[in-house]
Amino acid sequence: MKKYRIASIAGDGIGLEVVPPSLKILRKVAEKHNFQILFDEFDFSSCDYYEKHGKMLPDDWKKKLENMMLFFLVR
């Protein structure tokens, strides 16, 4: 069975409302077509993250995303 590791970064705007249900749909598609998706969900790149940390991304953001496919929803 093929496996895909995908970084999911919801961000703000439609992201926080749309990404979680979208991941659920993608998991069902993977199940139906006999492959697996492993999602690593990150909370950075959002206003909430900025309020907590004073910046949009952690210093090691690039390392965290190495070797992953990215799943973004943007307006």
C-alpha cells in the first residue's frame, strides 16, 4: 500500500473551517483507493499562533516540513 505524508497547515480565513473536514474526506478517498495518507497538522501560520509566539512561524519551520507534501487551502 502506498503511503503519503502530508503537512497540513490550516492558517486563518477559510483554513480553520475547511481543512479538518477536507482531511476527513481525503482519508475516505485514500481508504477507497487503497492508499494511506499520514497528516502532520501544524498550528503555525495563523493569528492565534502569532498571538502566542509573536511570529507567524517557528524558527525550525523548514525542518518540520522537510520531505513532506504540503496541503494548503488559501483564498
